[in-house]
Amino acid sequence: MSAQALWKRELAALTRLAVPVVLSELGWMAQGVVDTIMVGKLGPVSIGAVALGNAVFYTPSLFGIGLLLGLDPLVAQAYGRRDYDDCHRWLAQGIYLALGITPVLMLLVAIASLFFGRVGITPEVAGPAAQYLRMLDWSILPLLIYGASRRYLQGVGQVRVITLTYIGANLLNWAGNWLLIYGHWGLPAMGVRGSALSTVLARILMAVSLMGFAWRYERQRGHPLFRHWAGVQINRIRQLARLGLPAAAQIILEVGAWNMATLSAGWLNPIALATHQIAINYASITYMIPLGISAATAVSVGHAIGAGDKARAHRAGWLALGLGTAFMFLAGIVFFVAPRPLIELYTRDPQVLAVGPSLLWIAAAFQVFDGVQTICTGALRGLGETRAPMLANFIGYWLLGLPLGLILCFVLKWGIYGMWIGLTLALIVISGILIYRWRQDSNRLIEVSQNA
């Protein structure tokens, strides 16, 4: 087969894997959006309570999901070398890890719900936000079981069911919100607690659906999941945690940096905060595409490594970078050419419209760099490397970008623009570090392949 045909085949395979994963990432994002929209008729206090509760829940839940990212290379590489029983064993250890960390995460969320009234949150928002968060706390275990099952299914190339599960979960969440928030069909009107309960039920559906599909997949290949369920294997759990902890830390460093930017915007004025929130919403939407491609890249690279095909791993990583960079380049063009119409989809406030376009121009400038760092993170994870992205995020955000952003914002009085310029520098640095690391590692793969 010619080199051109190989690249085309790899691109087609990557696209088939990436599209359902991208849709799944958008489905995850949609859950919080559905909750916010459905409580809208209750008024601004309820909207603020749901937004605040989700923001607090986001960090510990993302840490738990990040801890399970170690399953990506472990399952994908086992699948690549056709050791299907090993895939099965890794899923079991992922479930045990999820069960082990759930009580800790639930305790942290419960404690956080007690402090809303003590950190400057107005009492009318603090009470409902605490109620919402305490109910949402019950979704941690199903969310983590879903996370482990998803990593397993991605690793063995079964991705469409993930998208279908998210569609079903979002429909259930919408219906549950309608029934439980307002008390339709004779049910009690629970307000924001009803919205949280609906999300809990949707996440239980997600966990049961993916575990059920994993069971069916294993049964079809003659190895019923629960008949051969592996016991606790401490060495495997340690190996999974060694890979997952840096990945989880990388997510917390990244999310924490953007949360700090949001807090800084809140210290300025309401116009800066509103404009920042609109711009970050657009940046978050475009980010979902390379994030999905990144997950698909981790699987593709892991499959190739497991199969001993180093050249294919090299091609998969660079193709993903090309695909993700092309999308983010186009997104940047849209942000640059049409910032005002995009802002107007949210508001026609003249003060926001005066600030917003320039902020979207800055977002346009970092789109490609954001895509590069995200996809390099996935490619490196496919090789089993999770520390480099963690260190790159620490250096880029916390040593360089955020300090510069705070200086520009508050010392030099550049306002919200200064903070976003600092974050742009962070993304440039992170993408530079990670693409250099991927280039080194991928070139080493080619050298090994040629010498074999």
C-alpha cells in the first residue's frame, strides 16, 4: 500500500472514531445547559444557584474522571495487542478505583455546600445552591462508573453507544427537569433540587447503559463480563493511578486557571464578567472538538502501540493534529470576522458589545494553540505519557500566564483584556512544550520502527 493510501486510511479511521467522541463531549456540556435553561422560569436566583452548584461540583468530579483517564492507554494498548482479557481486567480495576474515591469526593462536595453563605454568596442564592449541590452529590458514583465504562469502550473502539447514551441521558434530564422542578403529573414541585435529582437519574442511566453495553460486547465475543469479573488487583490499581493522577492534576490546573480568570473578571465589574462569560462560552464550545479528537487520538495511538506498529502511531498523532488544527483555525476566523453578531446572540447591551468583540479577537488568536495542546495531550496519553501535559500546564498557566494576566489586568489597568492576553501566552507556551515533546516521541517511534 502506498504512503498516501496509508495516510488516507488512517484519517478515515480517526474520523470514524473521533466524531462520536466529539458528540459525546458536547452531550456532557449540554447537561449543565439543560439544567440552567429549565430552571430559568424560577428566576435569576435559581439560575445563579444552579450555575454556582455546577461550578463547585465540576472540580471534584473532573478530578475523579481525570483519574480514570489512565484507562485510555492501558485498554487501548491491550486491545491493540489483541489481549482482550486484559482489557476486561483493566475495566474491573477502573470500577474498583471509582468505588474507592467516590466517598472522598462526595465528602468534599458535601463540605463545600456548607460554605456558600460564608464566602460572600448572598443568602437567597446560597441556600438553593447548597440544596442543589447536596442532591447532585449523589451523581458522583454513577458518573465515575460511566467514566470507567466509557474509557473501556473507547479503548476497544466501541464509541457510537457513548453518543447514543448521552442523547438518551439529555432527553431524560430534560423530561425529569420538567416533571420535578415544576411538579407536573402530580409530582412534588422541588425547584432546583428537582433539577439536581433529574441529573442524578440521567447519570444513573448513563452508567447502567454503558456497563450494559460492555456486558453485551463481552458476551458476543464469548467472554461474559460478570462471569469472568476480575478481583481487586492492587498493582494494577497503582499503575492506573500513576497514569491517572497526572492527568487529573493537568485537568485541575487548566480548569483552575480559567476559574481564576472568571474570579478576576468578577472583581472588575459586571460588564467585564458578562463579556468574559460570553467569550469563554464560545471558546468552550470550539474546545469540545479538539477535546473529542484528543480522546480518539489517545485510543488510535494506543491501538497502534499495542499492535507494535510504531509508524501507525506516528501517523495517527500527526493526522489528529492536522485535523484539530484545521478546525480551530476556521473557528478562529469566525471569531475574528464576526465577533459582534456572536455577542448579539447573547445580548444587545451596548457596553457588552463595546468590550466583547475585542475579547473574541483574543480568543481567535489562541484557538490554534488551544487545539494543538489538547490533541498533543491525547497523543502523549496514548503512549502512556501523562506527566508532560501536567508540567506544561503548571508552567504555562501558573508560572507564566496567570501572573502576567493579573499584572496586566490590575497593575497596568488593562482590565479583562490583560487577563485574556496572559491566558493566550499560557496556551502558546503549553502548546509549544507539548508539540516539542510529541515530535521527539513520535520521531523516536519512527526510528524504532525503521531499526526493527
